[in-house]
Amino acid sequence: MDLDEYRLRARAWLEANVPDAEVEGASDTGGVTAAKTFMARLYDAGYSGITWPREWGGQGLTQAEERVFAGEAKDFTLPTYVFSIGLGMCGPTLVDLGTPEQKVRHLRPLLRGEEIWCQLFSEPGAGSDVAALQTRATPTEDGWVVNGQKVWTSVAQHASFGLLLTRTDVDVPKHKGLSMFIVDMRAPGVTVRPLRDMTGRSHFNEIFFDDAHIPAENLIGQVNDGWSCAVTTLLHERLSISSGVGMGGQKDNPVAFESLRHTVDTADPVVKDQLVELYIRSRALALFNQRLSQETKAGIFPGARGSAAKLLLAELTMFQADLATSLAGPEAVAFEDDGGLAESIALAPAMSLGGGTNEIMRNIVGDRVLNLPPEPRMDKSVPFRDLKVSGGSSA
């Protein structure tokens, strides 16, 4: 099938199958059920996992088809937010690092929307400094027992599984004593508690592990090699966040360029200049993401430039929110129940935190892209047991 035919078929399918209104996949059980139904149709039609390997449930197509579908989908609001962590971060990590058994068990159900995934990295005392985490996994005869706490975890209240980063050795430097696991979010000893943010909704959660058992076969990679696994996940996270994987398009985003240009006075030359700058920033990020995606598919590792893309998106999101606030006036603080302008503005600061703060992204870009001298670090060679974390001993 040539690309023009693929585009026409994709457009026709989207017009026939995308709901008129976005399914609220992050707040209610009915919405999640409807989102799963939509995801199953998306997969069965051949538009989920377009470039993922066919043997693991993907479509085995090229990046060209993926770009064509994404170009058509941007005009719709797909109810896929609840799957964004799995599609953009957890699934790609399993494709890269998972065992054949893990791929067979998890990837097809993930792509088809049968199972929702979350990512369990951040902790109350280890946000931007993920390697300082204290959640501990202790080996047993048939696996591991986990104790600790995670926080700021998106969609955990709906998740079947999660990627869990834990500490498995305290006698080595902090980056060398971590391991990654697949965790069953419904297992005994796993407790999920929603956190309400300033929009009034619970987009994030905190999770407690109290002697939670993880089977040995759920280890990803090697014991104590979890940091390299985490780097892989974080790369996928930053690329997926910046490119909007699973976020459902921009059609109904009230602070995006297409929405603002139809709701403000474009005859005003000042407003016109502001919208032009918004368009330029949005287009530049889209082209940068396209280049990174092309390089990735060609086997060229984007490395720290994924952090640059994530930083650009965070800055673009805040620029959108600031511009929308100045143009909308009092309406910008009038909260609505349908995910409107005020909620989009209130959510904007989260983009400069989730996936790594802007400050961390700048450090990464400066160190690994621009080759600037890194900040002094005194903890890279010290055993984790001897570090002071969150005001107390880490042991």
C-alpha cells in the first residue's frame, strides 16, 4: 500500500471511529472502559504499534506510515491518554530490554489496550535525583520482596502493571545498586493512593509497597544494572513526552496554536505576532522530534538530545499557557468541568517537572550535548549506605 492510500484509509478510519468528545481516561472507571474499547479497535485496525516488531504484536511497518497516521490523528482527540505511559515508556523499554517471555506476555495486551501501565521511579526524597531512591528489593528463594514508597505516578490508579526501579545493593555507589522489575499493581502489599492537584483532579498517585512479592522472572535486565535500564526508559519518556505519544492529538487543546487562532482577535498586530511566535516554536519542536524519531528508527541513538526535546516542550507549554492567559483575561481562571482553558493553563507547570525538571534537562544538555564542564558531584563513588538522603542515613 502506498502512503497516499494509507493516509486515506487512516483518515477514513479516524473519522468513523474517534468519539466526538474525549473519553476522560484519567478520572473515572467508565471512561477507562471506553478508552480500552477504543484502543482495541485501534489495534485491530492496524494503527497501534505501527513500527513495533510484528513478532511482539506490532504492525512491523515503517516510520513513514507512523508519520502519516500521526499527521492525520492530530486533527482528532483520541481517548488514549491513559495508555501514554505504556505506549511511550514502558512498552519501548520492554522491546529494548525485556526477555522473550516478557515481550510475549505483555506487549500485545499493552498495544491492544487490555492492560494499562505506569512508571514507578520518583520518591518523596528522590525526584530529580532518581538514583537516590530508597525503595528496597530484598531477594527471596523465588523472587524479591519490596518495601518503600513512590510518588507522582500517573495513571497508577488504573494500571495493571508498572516498571519499578528499586535499590538492591546499598554497599555500592547509588547508580550501581539499582534493579528494575515488572510489578503487578494489584498484588498484595501494593497500595495506590490518588493525589489531588490544583485542577481538582487526581492526575498523580503515591504508591506504597509493604512486603510486596515480585517473581524472579519479572526482573528486567541484570541485577544491579537498573540504572542503565532506567536511562533507556527515561530516554523513551523524554522523546514520547516531547512528541506527544499517546496524548491524543491537539484538536481540542485550548492553548494550542490551532485553537487560539480561532478564538482571539487576529486583526490585532500584537496578537498576530504572538501567534506567529507560538507557531514557530510549535513547528520547530515538531521538526526536531521528527528528526530524532528518524534517527532512532535508523539505529542512531539520540542520547541526551531527547532531554533537549523535552525541555523545549516544557518551555513551549508554559509559553502557550502564558499567552492564553494574557489573551483570555479573567476567563483564564474560571475552571470548567470539561477540561477547558483554565484546566489546561493550570496543568502547564507540570510539564516542567514530569520526566525531569527543566534544570535537570539543562544540566544534561550542557554536560552531554554541549560538552560543558559538569557540576561537581561528591556522591558518585560513595557507597549508598554512607550517604545522607532526605535528612537521614540511607542505610
